[in-house]
Amino acid sequence: MDESNVMRAMAILISPEAKPTASTTSQTQLQQQLATKMTEFDEKLETDFAELLHEFETEYDWQKIKDCEDIAWKYTQYSVCVLKRFVGETSKDDILSVRIQKMVESLLQFIVYLGICPNLIPGVGIPLNRRSKFAALIENRTRYAYDCDSQLIYCLKALLSCTKVTSLSVVVLTKHLNDLLASFLQICHAPRKKSSSSTEQESTSMQSGSEVKMFTEEDKLYCQQELGKLLSKIYQPLLVQELLLLQSGGSPRSPRWMKVVCGNILSDILLKPKGVLAIVKGTLQTSADSPSAKDWQKCDGLGRLIANCPKKISVVEDYYKLICKQVLDLFHSCDGSLKSFTYHVAASCITAMYSQHPDLAKQYLIEPLQHPLSKCLVSDAVLDSNVAVLVDERELSQCLQDLRHLYTYNGDPNSALRVTLQPILCPLFHLYCHTNKGISPLRSILKDILSVFFKSQKPLDSVELLYGLALPTKTETVLPKLREDIQFINDADGGVAIVTADFKKDSAGNDNDDDDDDDDDGTGVANKMDCVVEVIQVINNETLTADFFIKILRELTKILAEDFWTPQTPTNTSESKTLLEIEDNLSQLSESYNHAMNVLSLISSMCDVLGTSMLNQTLHILEFAETTLLRMCEICEQSGDQLDPLIADTLTMTLGLVAMLYQPSDKMESDVKIAFQKMTSVLKKLSEVCPNTFLGQMAADLHITLATHNAVSPNLESLRDETLRKSTKGVSNSSKVDETMKKSDRDEKEVNGSSERGVTSTLSDLKMDNTGDETVEFDEIYKELSDPSIPIRAHAIRALTKLLAMRDSKALDEKDKLLKVFQENLESDDAYLYLSAIQGVVALVDISAQTVLPILCKQFTSTVAHPENIEMRMKIGEALVRSSRVLGAMLPAYVKPLIGALLIGVKDTDPSIRASSLSNLAEVCFVIKAAITPVIHEIVSCIHDIVKTESENEVRRAAVHVIRQLLSALQEDSLQVLENCDEGTVQYIEVCSTA
């Protein structure tokens, strides 16, 4: 038989009779169309396809099929016969054309819609009304010729035959997998009545939808075997999707037995290798494209579901052994859009498992996850004593990423799971300190983990843990100890590895040798304390910050009270014992000194970074004052009869602070009242030990006030007034110190090359400063210019510059003479002198730009013939740039001479002059902005030539910088300024700006 006959026969069955009309919505019309198609098919068999008819009569009970009274079922049998003939004549690896594949798909749809769906119990499978608008024409048809089981098996065998052909198998298993599963599950697991020969009972059973007629055990065994093959053959995430769809059902809902069966199959999938991943992918695949709040809730629910032990496993630990490794693998099993979902599911699952069975979860989940960092602890030292590289870069990076996914994806800030970070807190913090020494991608990960942990703890607990990290001691028991023989080194791939001291000995001479050398000196201590402060900033908890700072201050007070500054003399007369005791005493003394220095370093770092923001609440301020007074008591006891002035001022301010805060009223909080009462004992002790009579009396008066609850308050107002006077004086002194520091900073900036802000602020300060040299006569200052001492001459130039800024009449009259003086001093080699001269030139430009600026431009261009004057030209160029900044909006009047001078410098033979001129040109372009239009062609042409012909990379980069500064200045005016430039120039500017 020729294959084309089968295809033509198939085309007759599936081709529509005509376009459907409004009247073709009744079951009668459907029956008529199906009957017409079968009549045409029979005629073609007898006339054109005689050989095909002979095969049908030989292989099938063709006459019985033709005599079937149920039109829909008869049509289904016709379709099955044609499909089987097509499959039988198609080899396994044949590739079907698109046309043939579509025809087979249509035939399969007829078989499913007419043969399978009508025979399914309501609630089983996807309802036809969710597939096609013609569902009503099929669902309500009367079945009386065959029972539903035999029809389902008949159709299933036809669909399974298609799986033998690769191309057809894809169609069946992707488009009709749900129908296959629904049919098999109904046949194998649906509850049934006993066999009955009564047709009436069969009909009633089918119409009820709850139970169907029993069939032979051979048929059931066949279906069970085929179902098992199908479940093992299908891609597991796809199978999970279909099973979940069967569980949910449509309208009506899925029967209870179907939900139980699907749940059992899903449990079997979960317990298989990679079963957890299959469940996650199958459940969340549809959510990956457009995640919503419901999808995240689905992730939480799925995680809790996986955490629950199935009923078929009686021992929970056995389930954990099977499942925990797969749960951990979720952190690095998915990519793309599903990645965030899998992280969330894994975190939710681990959280649920830890809440249900903490010991098992810790053993099978937390400890394997933290194992790379646990190797750094003393408890694991014996296990890894002979290993040089404890944790390589890849393992450590993976461990930290998994920890972040677990602890940050868990949305509950009070989750008990976060407590499990405490055993590895010490390695995490030391690793964070190591990454602070340079640039590392692990730094942000570590910061996230530390932040999440400390934010989940109570402030008091966090204070103790931070203290244990910052100031660990040998007797510290809050945190597990870090091994002394491990070190963190930077890996060749940019990560961090954990090694032992043996590794460094083996790799002597490599760059790793000095990675952690600074831990033994002040640099390592300062870095560690800076990291502690950074962690406190990230936590951003006022209570924690204040409590921690006060605890450190109390530790300082304790240090001052200890008598460890002088080694103890050994009492044992034995020489061997004496040497051991001396060594032990020296070791203890060294540790005490180091501890004291660490405390001071931490206090200094907190004060520098956090400042006054550490103490914002009255209670914290009182605790700070109490701690300070305790420290003052210790100092007073050791100071003898004389009190240092700084200590006296500190004591006065602290006592005054307490006096000002004490405002007794009914609204005072109970905690504040208790804090004041606790301070009475400290004040009493201070009044007894303070060598200063006045301060001792102040402490005694304040003690009486607090002890009597303000019933007696001697000299309290005078104490407050004294505090205000001291604080005002302190602010004044502080302002002077700040002003001095600002001037020093400006001088340092000028020596290293001033910025735009430095220049403008300097001129502003010169104009506003009314102290110092302004009272000195011009002539006396001018005489100092002849002094042989460079500092005196520089001071004189600065004084003259101040007079110019103040518009002194004498200085204005002698401005031409001053210009020559400034120009002469530009040639000096001393940075302080020539920078002062540049400042003077800028001041003259601010007064008389039309005279001074052209002179500077001419001097800049006249030195071209003197190559030895490179430094001089660069100094004049700096003066031109500063002058342009001072002129600001007035600069466009001098565009042509200024730009012309700089363009001449761009053509200099020395590359440093060319680069400097281009840099100056970029600054001038930025200041001029849109006024650059008249010379835009010259600038762009010059830059274009430089980039194309220049051999020095430094000069080329400076040229590109000009274009970038130009575009930054123009912004929205760029198109208007560049509209007259040719297209090639504009394209070149775009390329430069991109570069």
C-alpha cells in the first residue's frame, strides 16, 4: 500500500465540511457532519483505497465498527484505525513534514476529544469546556454501545503506539500527556462497583461520575505497567506540572482519590535523586516569567511542604538523609529566571525543617553549609592539622553565597534560624576585616550576612557579640575561638582562600607572604576597629550603638583601675620557677597593653566616624556621664594632689551635663530616674577622692541634689552657668582650631595642586578675613619681598594678595608693580612661594582682567621658543585656569586670546606641556559652556588631529577629556552649539564621548 493513500484517507476524516454557521451549534449538526465524513471515507475506501480497505477488514473487526450506532464513537474508531496504519508504516526515526505533523495532531485531537474526554469521570483531567467552545456538543452525548473503560483502553493503546515514532512521541507526550495520565489513573485507581450485566446499572454509574464498572485484571495490569513506564520516561518537572494540574482539577473539583494518588506520585518523585529540584522546577516554571506576591507565597508554601516528612517514611531522620543534600543543592542548581525562586524555596524549607527538628536540621543542613568556615575554629583544628590549604577560593565563595541566600532570603527578621550563624561569626568577621584591605567581591556578601545576623539579635546580645569580636580575650566564651595557625590570603583568581602557617612556609617567596603581616602592628588593629564601626553603622540601631560605646568606656575605666603597668616581682626563690614566672608576667603584661591599645583604638574610631550620633537619648547620655565620672574617680585616685587641666575641664563639663539634664518632673521616665539615682554613689566617691576642692564641692552639691530628689539643691544653678561658660569657650576654641585646620588643609591642597573648590574658597576667605596682616602698611609688606628667607617672602606675597582682595587703595595703585612681583616669583622652585604667586595673579585678574589676562596669555605663548621653561609654562597655565574660574560669567569676553594661547600650548614639542594644555583647555571649556561657539571648530579640529596623530597615550587621553568636559558643560545646549559642525565632526565627538 502506498503511504499517500493513508494520508489522503486521513485528510478526508479531518478536513472540515464547510465553514461553520450559526446553526451548527447543536449536537445534531455535529452528528450529521461526522456521519457525512464517515460516508465519504467508506466510499473512498471502496473505490480508491481497496487495498487499505482489505487491510482494515483483515486486521480489525471492520464490519462491527461500521455497524456501531454511536456516531462519535464510530468516528473515533475510524480515526484510530487510520492512525495505527500510519504508525505501522512509519519508521522510528522518520522526520515528518510540517503538513503531515499537523494532520496527525488534528487526528489525535479527534481521538482525545471524542474517545477519551467523554469517558473520564467529572473532575478528572482538563475539562473540555476549558479547551474548546464545542465542548457542550461532546460532553452530553449518549454512550450506550461500549463501557467507558474499554473505550479508554482502546484509545490509550492508539496513543501509546505513536510513542514508538520519535517525531510522533513528542507530539503525544507534550500535548496529550495530561489526557494519558488522567486515563491511566482513572483505570488503575478509581473506585469501582462490581461487574453487572445490567445496561441500566452501567448507564447510571457513568452518569453519577463517582464510580465506574469493573473491568478485567489483565487490562488493569496492562495499564499499571504502561503507567509505570510513562512516569519513568517523562521529564520529571513536566510530570510534576501535569500532576499538579490533575490535583487541582477544573469544575467540578478533582475527586479525593485523584488528589491522593497524585500526592503519592509526587512524593515518589521527591524521594528520587534530584527529585526536589524536579518538584521546584515543575511547580514554579509558570511563575518565572512574571513573578508576583502570590508566587513568593507559593515558594514559602512549597518550602514548608518539602520540609514535612511523607507518611510512607516512618523515621524522620531517614527522610532528612534523603532530602537535605538535595535542598542544599538548590542554591546552585538553577540559572536564569528560576534562580531567585529556588533560593527562596531552599531558605523556606531549611527554616521550616529547623523549626520542626532543630537537631536534625543542624546536623544535615546547617553544619554542611557552614563546614568551610567551621574549619577555621579551634574545635576542628585536629581534623585538619595536616592540611595546608583548608578552604580554596571556589569553596569559600560558594559557602558565603549559600549563607547569604539562606539568611537574607528568609523574610522573618526574628527567625530562630539566624542564631545558627553565631558559631561561625568569628571567621565571618575576620574574613570581612581581610576583605577591607582591598577590593573583593566577597565584601558585600559578608556585610549582608553580618547585618542580617546582628539585626535579628537583641541589642544587649549584639553588644556582647560585637565586644567579643572587637576585643577577644583568652577567657572569652561568647564565641568559638579562631585557630591561631590560619590565615586568609588573596587567591590568584581574585577570591580569598584559607590556609595554615605550613602553606606560607611552603610558598615562601610568593606574594602571599605579606598578606596578613599588618595584623601584628597598628595597621591591623586599626583596620579591625574600622570594620567593627562599619558593622555598627550597617546595623543602624541607636540603642545598640550607645550601649556598645558605653561598654567600651567602662572597659577603659576598668583598665585605668588595673595595676598592670608595673610587672610583679616573683616571690619564688627557685631560679627555674622565677624565670617561668617572669615570662608569664611579661606575657600577661603584653596582653594587657595590647588590650588597652585596642580599646583606645576602638573608642577613637567610633568617635571619628559616628561622632555625636552615638548618644541621642537621655538615658544613654546619663550612662555615658556615669562611665566618665567613674573613670575620673580612677584618675583622681592616681593623680595625687594635682589634677591635670584637661581632666579638670572634662570633669567640669561632665558634672555640668548631669546638672543640666536633671530636670525633675512627673514626666521623667522611670529609667532616667533610676539612672540619676545610680549616679549618687559615683558622685559621693568623686567628692571624696577629687584633689580639686572646687570640683569636689561641685560633685558633693550634685550628690545632695540627686539624693534628696531636688529637695535640697545647693549651687546647682551656678554649676549650670559654669557649664554653659565652659561649653561656649570650648565652641570658640573649637572654631579657631577648625579654622586653623582648614587653612592648613588649603595650603596642603595648593602644594599638591588645588581644585576648583580650593581656589574659590581661598579667594572668598581672603576677601572676608579681617584679621592679621591687613593692619600692616603696604610699604612694610612690600619691603619683606626682599627678605632672603623664602617663608617671609611667601608670607609677604600672601599679605599683598589679601590687600588686593580687600581692594586696598595703595595695593590697587601699585597693581602693575605687583604683577611683575608675582610673575618673577612664578619662576621660583619652592612650591609654597610659586603657589602664593599664582594666587596673587588670580587676585589681580579678579580686579583687572582686561589688563592682566592678555599679559598672562602672551607670556604663556612667548615661552614656546624656550624649551627649558617647561615648569614656568605649566605654572602660567595653572594661573590661567584659576583665573578663568574666578572670572566665571565674565570669561566669554576673553575667549579668543585664552583659547588661542592654550591651542598654541597643545602644539608644543614637549608631551607634558601638550597634556597640561589640553587639561587646562578642558577646564576652560567647562567654565565657558555655550560661549565656546565661536571657537568650537578650532577646538574640535585640534582634538581630532591629536587623537589621530599623537603617539603619547597620556596626551590622547587628555584630548578625549576635553570633549567629555565640553559635552558635560553644554548638556542640553550641545545640539545648538554643534549644529553648524559637519556630520563627520559630530560623529567624531560622539565616539570620543563614548570612549
